[in-house]
Amino acid sequence: MDQKCLSVSNSHIADGRSLHDYIVGVIYDQVKDVYLMINYRQRGGLWFPFTECRINETSLQTVKRLLDPVVIYDYEQIQLFKVCSTKTLPFKGRDVLFYAIIPKLTNTISTWLNGKMDGIDIERQINTLQDNSIVWLTTNQLKSISKLSRLLGMEPLSLNKQFKDIFHSTIKLNNINSAVIFEEVKIPQIETISKTSHNNSAETLVLSARFTSTIQEKLYEEYHNAVLPSDYLNLETFKELILRKGLDSQHSIDYFRAFDSTQRNYLTFLDYLLGLAALDPNTQHGGVPAEQRCRYIFRYYNINNNQRMTFEEFKLMIKDIHNNKGENLSGDRLSDQALEMFRLFGLR
């Protein structure tokens, strides 16, 4: 699949890639069992090398431009193995093409931190990496870094088996298209029509927030363009998105924790959509939507993220409730009020 990266105009659609499609290089060394990652500091995470396709540039030319400064590889052994197509989306999306690249033995491959994890402050080490720094990481290292939300997206882990199956199989250049995985990107919408039977909790929440199909499409377009070439939302990109929504950036970590109901440290579009629905002032304060909102409120104030709210966390919630009413509650008055409510809820 060596198609031209052509821009799409109103007059015609070129038989090839649009200007903004992404090329991703998945570079894996089978001997040391490590992936090559680049530190995209402004995006807040490590990820595969990637770049946007330029006009009149073939996909393989883009791969060459991307990888030549990074690694020594066999040009004849480049394999396109996954295409995430956005052609059916209601807006102009961007395709993502994943290429498998096997580094030559002439490369000097040193596993980051020698692969050792115990006793090392991983986050501090990541913070010392310069923008566009290149590191070779094991799967275990990727898992540890993922827990810190310091990957651009979860694909290095969520697609790990898929990647390794490709690399461990014999790459046959003449049969390259048969191995390509074609994935059509679709908007994971939630039904917003009230049913005669009971809606599930997610449907009820989105319905209460009045997030129509059109609104969900607009939110997905915003999400899609922000997370590319990944399909996941990490903390740094989340900060940018909620800033556009007018939310307090000082509490972005708290909002992210509230949205992250699965505690995977990354958000899917549905996580993002449901979180916005819980925040929306249209969402009713009673019934199932209110119960769902309470879960988000709990995670927002559960700073330790351990599913158990401490008295100090509870007190902070009470303080904010009174602040929203224009009441400045502090000191002993705040402690007494929080303690009374704490006992009222049967908490200890």
C-alpha cells in the first residue's frame, strides 16, 4: 500500500491519503524484546515514532523520512499491518497507518535503565528525558510507565500481542496486503432516545444531559483531533481539552480521576463523553443520573484514588459545597459541619 498522500479538495477526492493522515512506525527488536519509543514531551507521553504524511508523498516515503534519523532498518522489510480508516466518519478524519519495522543488527540497542525497575523513581527518570529522546523499552517498563499516565496512549500495551504476532511471523513482501488489518473508525455513540423499557445508566446519564447524536459527533471530532495518532486520551491532552470547556485547569488531575472510572490512567471517548455528561448542568439531580453524578463527585474528591474517602477529603467536599452557595466555611465551623455530615452518612 504505497499510495500518494494527497490533499482532499471540494472538487475531487484523491485515490490515496489525505494531507493529515498519520504514519506510525512500530519498531521492535526480537532479540532484546524491546520497542523503540520517542518522548513527545509536549504531548506528555512516550509513544511510537509518528509523523503526518505530506502532500504528494507516498506512505513509504513518509516512513523513510520518519525513521532514517532514528534507526537503521531494512527498507525491503517494512510491512504495513494496520490501517485505522476514518473515511466513513461524518467529518474529515485522519487515517492512521501502522508499519512494522525490524531494526538491523548493526543498531546499538540499549534497554532504558538496563531494564531494571526496582528502586528506581521511574517518573523522575522520565522527567529528565528531553523532547524527542529515543528509548528502548520492555513490555514491563511500558506497563510501569502506563500506570503513571506517561504514555501518549495505550496502544503499545493494548496492541502488544497483535504487534508481536506480526514480528514473530515471517514477513513476505509479495504477500504484504494479506496481513493488513483494516479497522473502520466509528463514533461510539450512546443512544439518546428514551425507550419504553429501561435505559441503562450510561444512556440515562447522556439522555439527561441532552447530548444528542449531533452533539456527540461534535465532541468526538474534537476528541479525535486531539488524541491522534492514538485513540486514547492521556492526562496532558485532557488538560488542553477541559481548558477549552472553561473548567479550572488547577483541578485537571481531579477531573481526570473522576472521568477515569476504570482506573486505567487513560480515557476512551466514552469515558470522556460520560464525564462531560456528569458535569453538565442540564443533568438532573435526582434518580439514576444523580446516582451516576455522585460516583463522579466521589472520585473527584478521592485524592488517594483508593475507593475510600478520608475525613480530610470529605471535609474538602463540604467546603466546596458551601463555597458554591457563597458561604465561606472554614476552621472549626468547617470541621464541625463536616463531622456532622460524615456521621450522618454513616462514615468512619
